[in-house]
Amino acid sequence: MILTEGDKKGISACIHLGPTIALAGINAINDSDLALIDWRGRRATVVFDTQVAHRDKVRAAEQKLGRMLAARRAEVYFVHLPMPEYRLAQDDDNG
């Protein structure tokens, strides 16, 4: 099961990778939501956007979700996507 943030990423992951939960925001899930699925032994792959590497708030939300899933005995994995080249160029232009 893939867990990602945003509709577009969720749709893309569902089409290309399989079952996906698309969160409305990085903090848009709580323990009662997770209780709807039996996570024991299930692989849960958390894929947030490239901001995970650069923003503490995003990294903290990713880790919190990972802890919540692990508490439900899921096998938790994290995928960190590389920054697209056009974003790197924009960041260089902005100092």
C-alpha cells in the first residue's frame, strides 16, 4: 500500500504502482483513519514529495505517519523522490 500526499500523486501512484491512499495533506490522517485497515504484516510505503529533504515540518509529518503505521505492525518504508531539475534551476535562480 502506497501512502502519498495530494490527488495527482495519488492517482499516478495508483495507476503505476497499485493500491494507494492519497492524503489531502501531510497531516491529514489520524489513528482512527488507520484503524480502518488491518496493517499487520502489510507493506506501507510512504512517498511524500521532494520537500521531505528540505522542510522539517514535512519530515516530521512523514516520521509521525511512519510511527503510527509501525504501531499497527505495518512494514514501513519511505521513498524520497529526487528534486526535479527544473526545481533545482529555480532554487539556484532564487539564491
